[in-house]
Amino acid sequence: MVEQHVCSFCGVQMEPGTGKMYVRKDGTIFYFCTTKCQNNYKLGRVPRRVQWTNAGRKALGKE
């Protein structure tokens, strides 16, 4: 069975073989579905404050 990953920024399920894996020096692993998510993470944005993410929609009461 192939392992599916969840995007560390927006929370979307990713298909196997897609996206990027980013590993910090301390060994923390992040998975990003698109460069949009990766760039928002690098800019230091919090997913709860970005409206199009799953966490942002949950914070606004949309889901």
C-alpha cells in the first residue's frame, strides 16, 4: 500500500509521487502539495490566518 501524505500548510491529501518533501536540519519533515504552499510557509504565514487552507476555513467557521 502506498502511503499518502497531507500537505503541511493547507491540509490537502496528496497523491503518491506528487508534491515536495522538505526536511529541516533538526529532522522535521514537511510535505507541500504546491509551490504556493511552500512559499507561504517560507514567508512565515500561519495556515489559520490564510482563508483558502483547511485550518483557515475551520477558523472562519466555514467547515
